[in-house]
Amino acid sequence: MSATDAARLSFRDPVAARALGRRRSAMDRFITIFCLAATAVGLFFLASILTTLFWRGFAALDWTVLTTEFRPTTYGDDTLPKGGLLHAIVGSLIQVSLATLVGTPIGLLVGTYLAEYARDSALGNAVRFVSDILLSAPSILIGLFIYQLVVLPIGGFSGLAGVLALAIIVIPVVVRTTEDMLQLIPATLREAVIGLGAPKWKMILLVCYKAAISGIVTGVLLAVARIAGETAPLLLTSFGNNVVSFDLMRAMASLPISIYQQANSGFPDLIAIAWAGALLVTLGVLAINIIARVLLRKKS
Amino acid sequence: MSDFVSRIGTAPYVGPRRTAGSVGDAIFEWLCRGAGLIVLLTLGGIILTLFIAGLPAFQHFGLGFIFSTNWDPVEGREEFGAFISIFGTVVSSILAILFAVPVAFGIAYFLTELAPMWLRRPVGTAVELLAAIPSIIYGMWGLFVLVPFVQMNIQLTFGETLGAIPFIGFIFESNSFAGTSLFSAALVLAIMILPFIAATMRDVFEQVPPVYKESAYGLGATRWEVVSGVVIPYTRKSVVGGIMLGLGRALGETMAVTFVIGNANRMPQSIFDPSTTIASVIAMEFPESLAGSLQQSALFAIGFLLFFISFVVLATSRWLLRSRLKG
């Protein structure tokens, strides 16, 4: 029913007008209830995931999990020593921190290029487009790429390959936030610096970065949170390992891969350890996200 | 503006300090441009690698590779066809979109129109936290919580009620009672992409000029009439862009799907049958395949197809979202 129809009806016939009014408000109420329910559904899933995780994770999380390497299942025999996730924690810390170290400078420079040098140039637009595609591209394909580029020439899975795959995921996240934050800096600030006779690179390094620092740090934190839980690319690059290893040229364990392998093992004790690992990863990722949010809110 | 600044930055100017500055400027600009080129090369490298490594499979099976439903990695009778995994990828993602879009719209409507101000930030943050949870966690939760629930409560009910519908009833009836199925995968995917779609919708709904909405309210429109008659038409392009972004994410999602889809290389007859997706086939079979084998080449080849599909979807999404922002 169009608005003019409605107007004509209500003008001529008060009964029809009341019926129409009732229908319209009933529709409105129905949509309101639907939207409340939808929000409840969304929050319910979040609550269900978090409670399951905390329930099963904290039940299994103890000192042994944090301090021992992988051990095969005990088949419920309590006299046998239990295994843990030390190898995976160490491997994840190494790979995530190195990948952040490799990816951040590149992402920072690309973001700077897009915001300061190539706001409207053809090359700039191409880089922006490709970076946006990389941001959402299936991460397992990055694993395939690094497999062909690094794993095959080296002759085996390696921590180095894992680091490179994760670094490729870091770059577009840092690019996006860096560009956005640099673009927020007022032009007057730049003009003031240039007016004092500073070269452009000093303006960027000493003034723009300083003004945008909290946003840039937020971007790096979000990138860390993103790669800390990445599993698929690591499956094809660093693959996983059952002992603590610091050798970047050999296969290296990581928390997500260990969770994946142990969760699918079918043994209750290994599955419990997988829940403990899942809890560790999620706590880390959520903590980083919340810190990033607080940083960003302070800024605005 | 930036043009003006960059001209000043690199202007030829006599004097010792200025010269030092422009050398520094040239170096820094090239550093930045070089980093940009690295990004371009990475994407180019991904496309080329997937294509070249997949070429033996493309050559061996020809066009039939895309349409064949045989996938048999057993030695001696290897045969590889991509159709089942393409089908599983597309169907699970589209089902996920069907589940997620109404809920995402509800959340965006709640956050922009219904919720009192003090509630908007906490609820918005909670929904965004859903996006931060790693996919492996969704996979575990899906396997240990959602799959048993689907198996016990949803599958039979659907089969008994909707299964009776003539012609399309078979979609809801399955002989597989493991609970791992296309349906479970679509449900997990829907929860995963929900925050992306909801956040995009909320952001663009908020951009509608208040004057437009106020004039509709002034004419006596109800809240729903304002949203359906003013807000949605005004933001239509970005809303579709947000949905496409969610679709792009769903197509390439690997771990969560691998946990719950059942990884069966058979053509599913029903949404409650186990199936597989391109990303899960790669995750399941690649670590065990031999370097240089036909199987590995076939896995690269389906990776290339996945890249092609998600590239088209993501590029469309970006175009829709960008063109809205500019005008």
C-alpha cells in the first residue's frame, strides 16, 4: 500500500484508516520483536562459545599443560605422565613475533605511501585495491604460495615458512589502519612543519607518525590478534612439531595447529588439552583486542 | 592538498640543508613505493604460483576438471575433479549468507534505531568480539557443541516436517546421522560472518542524514517504514557490499568448516549430508600429498579456482562499498 493510497483511504473512511493504522503498527512491532530476537541470538552465540571455552578450558588448564611438551594419550591411566602445550606456546610466540617484526615495517611503509605520496595516483589505487583483497583473501592460499616459494626449495616444512606466511597476513591489516590514521591528521599540521623548512620525510617520521602513533599501534595489535589464531596457512608451512624447537629451518609447532591435531585425535585427555590451548589463544586474542580498543578510544 | 605538499617536499631548492632534505625525501619516497610494489608482487605471486603449480592438473583433465565429480587420490587410480568441492564451497557459503543476513540486519536495526544510547556501545563491542575469535575456536565449538545439537534436535525435526514437501523435500532428508554436514558448516559460517555484515550495516545506517529520517517521521511513518523506505534505499549499495564481504570471507574459511562439514568427497543429496569445500580439501589432503604429484597439482588447481571465485566476490564488494563512500 503506497502512502497516497493510505492518505486517500484514511480521508474517506475512518474504519479503514483505523485498520490501516493497526496493520502498520503491528508490522512495526513485529519487526521490533524480530530485531530484539536477532540481537539476542547473536549475543547468545557469543555467550555459548565463551562459556563452553571457559568451562572446558579452565577444567583442563594447569601447570603441566604450560610446562610440558606433547605426550601421547595416557588412555585414562593416571599413573602415566600427562603431556602439555609448551612446544606449541613457544612455537606460536616465535612465529607470531617474528611475523609481526617482518610485516609491520612493510605495512607501515605501504600505508605511508598510500596516505602521503599516492592518494590519487594509479599505482596508489592499485596498491590500495590489492591490499584490500589480501586483507580478506582465503588465508590457506597464502599457505599454498609460501609452500611453493619456501617449503619446496628448502625441502621441508619450516618455522621460517610459517613466519613468512603470517607476515603476509600482517601487512594488509597494518596498511589499512596506518593509511586511515595518517589521513586523519589535519593538513594545517603538515603545512606548519613544511613551513618551518623541514623536508617531507622528516615531517612524516617526526610529526605524522607521532600524531598517529596510537592508531598505528592499534593496527599492529589487531594484526597480532589476527595471526595468533591463524591455522590454515601454518598447516602448509610450519606444519607442527611435538617438541620445543627454536630452529627456524625445521618444522615448528604452534598453538592453533596443536589444537587442531589434538581436538581431532579422539582421545578425551588430548581433547581436554586442546580446550586448554583454545582458551589460551582466545584469552590472548581478546585481551589484545580490548587493549587495542582502549588505545583507540583514548585517541578519539 | 597532498599534491601541494609533495611539490614542496621535492622542490629543487638551492642551499645545503634543502639538498640533504631532498635526498632523504627521494630515499624515503622510494622506500614507501618499494613496499607498495612488494604488496603488488605478493598478490601477483600468489596468482602465478597457484596457476603454474595447478597447470599439470588443468592440462591432464582439461575443462572436465571443473565439472567432474570424481576425486580419488588413491594411488594407481588417481582421478581429480573439482565439482564437488566447488559445489560444497558455494552452497555452504550461500546458505550461511541466508542465515546471517536477517540476523545481521536485526542487530544493525537494534543498534541504530531501537537500543538506548547506553546499550549501543557494549552490544556493538560484543558483536565485534565475535569477529575477533579465531576460526579454530569456532571449529572446536562447532564440533563439540553445535554438531551434537544439530544431530539431536534439528536434523530429525527438519527431516520429518520439511521432508514431506513434494519435489524439494529430499533436501532436508538424509541417511547420514553424524551431524557433520553442509547445514552445520553453513551455521558455523553464518555465525562467523555475522559480525562483519552487522558492523557494515550499522556503520552505513548511521551515515544516513538525520534530516531524511526526520522528514519521514514527520509524515507519520513508523520506525519500520522509515528504515524500509528511507534508510535501506539510501544505503542499498553498501549493504550489498557488506553482504558480499561476508560471502568472500565464508568462501575461503578453512578451519571452522573442516571441523564440521564431514569432509566427504561425495555429491551431497541433502543439506544434512556431509560434504566438503575447496579450502577443507586442501587442508585435509595437502600436508599428506607428495611434492610434484598429480594430487598436489590438483590441489593447487582448486586453490586457483577458489582464488578466482573469492577475488570476484571481494572485488565486487569493495567496488560497492567504495563507490558509496565517494558519492
